Amino acid sequence: MTVPGWTVQQAVDACARHGIRYIGLWREKVAERGVAASARATREAGVAVSSLCRGGFFPAGTAAERRRRIEDNRRAIEEARGLGTDTLVLVCGPAPDRDLDGARRVVAEAVAELVPYAAEHGVRLAIEPLHPMFAADRSVVNTLAQAAAIAERHPPDRVGVLVDAYHVWWDPAVDAEIARCGRRVFGFHISDWIVPLPDSLYGRGMMGDGVIELRRLRQAVDGAGFTGPIEVEIFNPHVA
Amino acid sequence: MTVPGWTVQQAVDACARHGIRYIGLWREKVAERGVAASARATREAGVAVSSLCRGGFFPAGTAAERRRRIEDNRRAIEEARGLGTDTLVLVCGPAPDRDLDGARRVVAEAVAELVPYAAEHGVRLAIEPLHPMFAADRSVVNTLAQAAAIAERHPPDRVGVLVDAYHVWWDPAVDAEIARCGRRVFGFHISDWIVPLPDSLYGRGMMGDGVIELRRLRQAVDGAGFTGPIEVEIFNPHVA
């Protein structure tokens, strides 16, 4: 989604051309071509899928809709397996009303329900806390502390967190929380926070152009034992 | 600043007309007419000044500039006294570089330096955490937990926090932190968070138009022992 105008084929070809050995794919793009064909294109380009974005969006106003979303997450787990990645990233979704606590409980319950199915498919769930400015419209999970508290109810190889620099850099507890997560750090996204911020959603900066202490965060995830590929995720029409 | 096009005179006259017995003033507006005249206008309208906004903006790139800002905060303390309010609201300011921890230390040191002067003037300091989306450009203090940690180094009647619903509503720890602050809750600002948010700075909503659980926050500050006036602070050109 850093290059949203490209197909999966174009993106993996560009990765191969530039010596980038991993790509994080998004379900929408995979759906355009299909899971099997996307997996083949990626494999043939010599690129591995580091993660699939995104499951989640669990809270909903009705039981039927919550059920539908759980089912959609089962499909996402299958797609992750089909693409050969072991990591499904969860953006947990907003509350359908003003009840933040209730929505947060729904998220924890949904994750718990998905863990066995994910395990059967060799997929682990990476809960991505989103910046608090997205608390109303994208995710009621807004800090690493919250994500870790949900993850810690499950085995450490099954549920963890995704650390996205753009979402967590401001948090006074960020170092301590990354250390707390330890091997539960399943992913690390980087971009930068430009000042002034052009747009909350599509105004992310190239690394080095903003104020985020990226080296410090890198050291924190390294210290936690993270050895996976680092994913560059920049939503910005001027970058793509 | 909810009615930024109005003078202090116009604002206090409107308060008097509508039976609003308190007004939170901003230094820029007070400066237009002067402290003594603003105090007189307010008093003659039968309106009391609930608080003065805003001191703060402590971190700076040089020692000389940090010193200048401390001096400016001494002026703000004097102005608060001159206006007859016991509360100066502090918006602590951004970091001059990428060193968030360093800037946070500067804030704590500056508050400590100001406490005796504020006490001499009968003014208490209310640290206002700003939403994490303002961490890069307005305040390195972004949670009630941070503000409380700074305040707790000082007597409870001298340094406390200002709870602004717009800034803290998303925080999973908001109830616990307000309870922790107890009598250190020196102020309570309300507005609402509209979805989608029209603008991070000037897109606040009228109470009830957004997703904030205002009643819950009101109960939390009541429970903490807060009995002061509730200040409506809506930055939105469509409201004024």
C-alpha cells in the first residue's frame, strides 16, 4: 500500500529489481489477482511475503455483523497461509458507538476465538496498535500496552504485536512496552512523522524527514529479539 | 478562544448575558487590552476568570531560550494573579529536536522552577496533557499519567492537571488516572471528537456531536473531587 497504484506483480517485480527480499501484502491487492496467482508471482520474483495486512475490525453493532467479521478474519488467515506468510496483521477497528471499553472487550474476545484457527494454519496474529488519533475511526487498540495485554493471554508464538513507528513513537512507555513484548514483536513498520503533518492518514514521511527517533525504536525491537524483515509502510501520494 | 474573533469585553458581556459565571481567558486576548482593564471588564460584568491559558512551551534548543521562556511563564503567573484566577494552564511545548525524553525532562525541571514563584502569587499550575497527535508540534506531555508524574513531585494544592476531554478520551487509563490525580484535577475542558474529524486543531465538535463519553469523564472528575467550573473549549470556525 506504499505503492497503491501498483498491482502485486508490479510491486514484487520492483522489489526483485531493487534487491528487496520481502514484501508485506494487503488483502485488497491480493484479491485483485487471487491468492494463488499472487503467491506464484511473488515466489517467481524471488520475494517472500513478510506479512498480510489486514485482519481485524472486530467491534460491530450487532452479533450477526461481529460473526461476519470473525468469518472474514478466518478467510484472512487462509489467505496468509496461501501466500506463505506466517503473520496476519490485525487492525482492530473502531467502536460502533461511544462504548470504547465494550469495543475493547470485543477485540480481546475475537482474538481469542481466532487463535486456534490461526494456529491450525500456521499463522500468528500481530495486533497493531494505531495512533490514538485513529481511536474513533480505525482502532480502539491505541497503545502497545493494550496490544500486549491482549496478546499475553495466548502463547507467545501465536499472538503478538506489530510495532509501527508512526503509531507508537510518541508513547512515553514505548521502550518499556517493546521490551515487555519481547519475542511477541512479530513485525516492525517504519516511516516518519513530518512537522507539520500534511495529513493524518496519507501524510507519512520518508525515514529521516520527520521527528521519530527511528534508531532508538530499532534498538528497542532488536533488544526484544526481533529478527524479521523491517517493513517500510509510507502512506503518502508524494512518495508512491 | 472558542470565540476567537471577540475581544475580552465582548466575550465577558456575552457570558453575562447568557448567565455564564466564569470565563477561561487566553493571554493573547488579555494582552490586547491589558491585564488591569481585562480584569475590570470581567469583574464589572459579574464574571469570574476560571483560568488563564496558557503558560508552558518550555523545551527550547538553547539555554538562553529556555531561560526566556521561564521568564515568560513568570509573566503569565503575574497575569493570572492580576486577573484574579488561581489557575494557570500549562501547554508544555514540543521538543526542539528528536529527543522526546530530553524535552520531557526540561518540562519537569521548568515546572519545578516555577512552583515557588507561582505559590508566592497564589497561582497553581495545571499541566494539560495534549493528545498524542500534538506530540511533535505542541506538547511532549501527552497523557494524564505523564502530567500526574510531574505534578506529584509538588504539593497537591500547587501543581495539578487539566483534564481536556478532547485530549484524553481515547486513553484506556483515563478513569484510573483521573482517580489517581484526585484533588490535583484543577480543571476540566469539554468539547467533542467528531467522526470524521474535520481538522485536528480546529475541528472540535459541540458536546454530543461526537464519540466522547462525556458523562463518564464528568463522573470521573466529580469522583476525583473536582468542584470547579467546567470550561467549554471548542476550536472550530463553524461554532464561533
